[in-house]
Amino acid sequence: MWGLGAVLYLIGFFQRVAPAVVGDELSRTFDLSAASLGNLSAFYFYSYVAMQIPTGLLADRWGPRRLLSLGALVAAIGTVVFAVAPNGSIAGIGRLLVGGSVAVAFVGMLKLASHWLPLKQYAMASGLALFAGICGAVFAGVPLQMSVAAIGWRQVMVVMALITALLAVCIWWLVRDDPVERGYLSHAPEHGESSVLLGVWAGLRKVMAYRNTWLLALVPGGVVGCLLTFAGLWGVPFLTSQYGLTPVGAAAVTSTLMVAWALGGPVFGAFSDRVGARKLPYVVGVWVVLIGWLVVVYVPDLPVWLLVAVLVVIGFFSGCMIVGFAFAKESVPISLAGTVSGVVNSGVMSGPMLLQPGVGWMLDRMWQGQEQAGVRVYDLPAYQAGFNLMLAWAALAALLILFSRDTHCNQTQ
């Protein structure tokens, strides 16, 4: 039950970071500037962020079976639109459909876990969810690079659409919202889950009255925004042009960054539980991330092994953002837990949503007119100017987290 939802989440992560590998092909196919490419990639995040709050309500009203089936079906349609798009505008519509549809995967998985798994396994399922997502990001690295080189990016996306459509059929056929539908006992809470007692706007007004809500929505945007802007779009061209790596080698480096992120999340979560604090591990993580990105951007010509080591440290310490979900849940009354989680997740994805096109816009402003095989080539000052936007948000995150109020792992009453 849970695994099929996890596959949709994996596909969502694959689609999220795929532009990093196929960026040059997209630029050639649609004659895109850096800003246009960044905006095309960010269409995924526009709809993903917009769907975060409604997804929680839809999960309660429709149930995860309907929600995940429809999400996979729309994702397949969006992938086909993207694959056959004659121009960048139609490709953007495809990305918009994909982002909004796979946005249901995470909530759907957790909803299934709350019904099908004992409470003591719920946290494990949450950690495995991030791991499943990162597996999708890894598939969008070297395997995608090799597949595109072999058959072309459009054909790869058509194959991905067929896989996603098959997943929609499997979810509808096999998944059930609750074990009672198969004759088993349910693990759902006796009194049920929040049955949408509050309207969307009423819930938002209530959670926004808590200072931690604002802080914990803005901070992860800086952490994840930097990571997905680099690993999800601009890291591969940066590494190929500034460090002379092959596209496959650059994709392997960005995949390593994502794997380090996957490993860091559970470690930070366990450490936070063990020390009984949320603020301390979050502060340490954000400040290490900021220092790491400063090294990558402003210390040129690092030995490749040292560059990879710094990126691994950045990825691992970026896992601190996983603490933010428990931190936010404990910062408001339990009746608002679902709403505040949606707000925080919106903040997480607002980072790449704004930074991917922002970095592209800055690269275009600094472009010196060089092209290679029909694709614009940018020098180090251009990348530094673009990545300054990432550093600014990371620095803001490092300052804002200092003003949060620690819950010491206790739920607000």
C-alpha cells in the first residue's frame, strides 16, 4: 500500500531534478536563455507549492487511493505534454501539470502509513519517504544522462509517462484507504483524523499567528532552495564549464549531493530526538550549509575531490531541514498540525521555485556572448553573481533560525 505511493514520490523527485541533466538539450530544442530555462524548470514548483494546502484537505475528503491514482494519471499526461511540446510554452504547461499532480504523493503516503502501519512505524515511514524521493533524484542523474545520450530526451520522457500511467492503474487496483476494506484491523486513531473542522483560510490565520510558523517556512526555503537550484538545474553546467567535468561526471557529483541529503535527514531527526531539542541541530545545520556554499562559490579551482567533499558536507547538513517539520508541528496546537505542515512544505519548495529562475536571470545579465553547440556558456563571475541569490537566502535563513523558539520536543497545548 505504502510502497506504491512511494513510487509516485520517487517519480516526482525524478521530474524535479531532471532539468539539471537535460538542460542543454532543452536549451537547444526550445532556444532558451538561462532565465527561460530556469523559469521552465520552476513551473514544476509553481504548481507544487500551490497544491500543498489543498492536498491535505483532498486527502481527508477523497482518501489516498483516489488522490494518488488521479495524481499519477495527471502526472503521466503532463509528462506526455512535456515530451511532445513544440515550444517552451507548451513544455511549461507539461511541467505545471507534473508538479501539481506529484505534490499529492507525500501527503498520500503519510495518510496510508497512519492507517496501515502501527504508530511506532510512522516515523520510519516518514524517513523512508525522503529516501524514496532521493532515489528518484539519483535516477535523474547518471542513468538519465546515459538514457538521453542513447535515445534522446523526448523518448525518455515518453517512457517515463508510460511508467507513471501504469503506476496510476496499479494504485487504483491495489491500494485501499484503510485495512478494514481488506478485512483487517485499522491503525487509524480511534477518533479519526482532523476531518477538516477548520476551513483553509481559518486554519491558515491560526497557524500564522505563531512566530515559529513564519520562521520555519522561510528558513528551509534557503536550505533546500540552494540545494535544488544547484543539484536540480545549475550545478551540471557549472561543473562542466568551471571544472571541466563531463556531463556524466557532473551528474554523478550532483547525485552524490542528493544522496548525502538523504542520509543527513534521518541522522538530524534522530539527533534532535535524542538531545530533546529542535533549535540547536537546526542552527548548526543551517550555518554549516551557508559556510559550505560560500566555499563552493568563492573558492575557485578547488581540487575535484575537495569540491565533492564540500558538497557532501553541504548535502548532509542540509538534512537539518527535516527537523523543521517536527519543530513546526510542536509549535502549534495539534489540531493545526496538518495545516502548519503544508505551510512549511510550501516554504521548502518556494526556495527552488524562486531561485532557479532567479539564478538564470542573473546569468543572462552577466553573459559575455559565448556559445558552444548552440548553448550559452557562462564564466565564473556570472555564476558567482547568480549564486549570490542562493547565498543571500541561506544567510537570511541562518539569521532567522536564531530567533525561533525551541519546543524542546514538547507539543504546544
